[in-house]
Amino acid sequence: MKKLNEFNLNNKKVIIRCDFNVPIKDGKIIDDTRIKAALETINYCIKQNAKIILLSHLGRIKEEADLVKNDLLPVSLRLSELLNKKVLFVNKTRGKEVTQTIANMHPQDIILLQNTRYEDLTGKKESSNDEELGKYWASLGEIFINDAFGTIHRAHASNVGIATYLPSTFGFLIEKELTALNNLNNPEHPFVVILGGAKVNDKIGVIENLVTKADKILIGGGMAFTFLKAQNYEIGTSLLDEANIDFCKKILKKYSSKIVLPIDIAVSKTFTNDEKYRTTTIENIKNDEMGLDIGPKTTALFEEILSSAKLVVWNGPLGVYEFNNYRINTDKLLNYIVNNNIKTILAGGDIVAVATTAGVKDKIYHVSTGGGATLEYLEGKKLPGIEAIK
């Protein structure tokens, strides 16, 4: 596979699949992180004198009302500001206006087509990787660059479909993601995994794949209570993934030296930030209490394990992070990692938002932009967007 810098882009029509799936409220972009992440590849193509055609999805399109709220026009305006260069927005995904606009392009021109998932309104043509649609989009360009890591685990017409018909490569964002995640194929040891979040079910594949590679897996968040229940602890009204208790028992029995569970918990009688809470050992949770965070002794235990780690992968917060009372220990552990310069990969989704709120995101070794894509990579799955280009 040729890398991007091995292609001659001069005067070529280059299609870049970006991930501009950003939060928009009342027509205003709330967080432009994903737009900024695409700038390196776009700027490189400008310098290489390419004609640049940008594609992206935004949200899900199930009904007519979704078309209005998932319009990419605000993205084109913000992108123009960030590039200090006009990005021409074409309010169509295909047709005469699209082909004419591309035919009139000059080198270094940039156009952004409307949300690729507009094609999902009738027949889910984008999301089902409709062959005719992929072939049409490919006909608009000469070279395809996939730089949308957030959708690389999906076989869509705008990534796998186009790559089927054009010389293709990865953009710099995907290159960075894969370089960082490739650390996991032959990790430095001690290798520590931190898993939080709600349900065990969401992390079964990750646990099964990484438990054989990791030295320790530290478990917090709502999923910890299913593991504690599997050890016959009273967990009160805490979140329980009952269907996966047997899985937890099996993993705990087979890898008892690797799985590290909380030893103390912050508990409350209600799921709120306003109710008084207490910290207790896992042996003393009352039947009318729910666990909402790990406790300080658990945090200290996790820090002790992390102190010698050469590589850490972290997915999911360790408490109910939207409540101030229960974000303390996740923040403390993030700051411990930063202050001790521990090589850490934040594996997408909620933990990235947490690191942003805590003000440490830019101090972490690698922050993955794709939640679902990163999780499937951690599960050891082959990702269609990667395979299509490789």
C-alpha cells in the first residue's frame, strides 16, 4: 500500500473522506475537535496542488426532519475559518450540480458535498455500501484518501465503496491512530488496561482479546458491580449486567492474578449528585445503596499498579462522571498518569470527553478520535475501512 506522501496529487481530483460528525445545536458547532483533526491532511493536499473533494456523514438520517438538523453547511463555514480559505459547499450528494462544480475546479480548490447519510433516507444506500453509490462517488475523483477513523469499522459507500474503485490510501489522522494502536500488537510491559463504563456486555470482546496480553486489567465504572456480584458481594441497587455474571466468573477464575476490582466504593441511595453519599469497603455495601464511583483506596491501589506501567490503554470513566461528586477519582487517576508521564492511549468515546473536561487531553500520549472503531480494534476485529485499502 502506498502512503499519502508517495502519491502525485498535482492537479488531481482527490476525494478525502473526513469525520465531520460534530455536535451541532441551533446551527452552531459545539465542539470542532474532529474538524481540526482533519486539517493536516487537507492542508497537505492544498500544498500538493490537488483539487480537493470532501465527504463526511453527520448524525443519522431516518426521516425528513433529520435532514435539517444534520446539514453540513455549518461545517463548511467553520472549515473555511480554520483553513483561512473558502470551502465551497454543495448542498447535494450527487447529480448535475455536483458534477458541474467538480468539473469547474482549479488546483487548491476545496468543495464539501452534503452529508453522505442523506443517501440513507431511501434505502440506506450509504450505510449499506450500495455498489452503485460507491461507484458514482469514486467517478468524481482520481485518488481516494480515507481519513475518517471514526467510521473505519463500518463498510459504507463513502469509504469501502469508493476504495473499491480508486487508488486509495490513509490520511495522516488514520496513520497516527494506527501507529498508536499498533503498540498493542507487541506491547511494552508492564501493560495495564483500565476499563470503566456501564455494562460488561459492551467490553466482553475487549476483555477477551486484551486479557492475554495485559499484565493487569483495572476495572471500575458500572461494570465493576457485575464482577463483584460474580464474587458474591452485596451490591445493593448498583448497576448489574445479570446476563454476563457467568462470563465474569469465568474470567475471574481463569485470570485471577490479572483482574483488579475496586476495594472501596462511593455509594448513595439515589442516582443524583445532590444526595449525601458515603465511601465504604466492598464488603459493606447496603442493600438499598448503589455504587456510583470507585473510592480513594481503590484509586491508590490503581496508582500503585500504574506506577511501573510502560503502556496503558483506558476506555470508560470509573464513576458517574456527569455528577461532580463521582468524577473525583477518574480525574485523580488521569492527573496521576499525566504527572508521571505514563504512556497512555485513551480509547475513544466517553473517556476522551472526560479528559477534555479535566483539562488533560493534550497531555496524553494518544487520544483516539473513534469510540466504536477503537473498541473494535481492541477486540482484535478486522476493520472494513482498513482492509479495503490494504
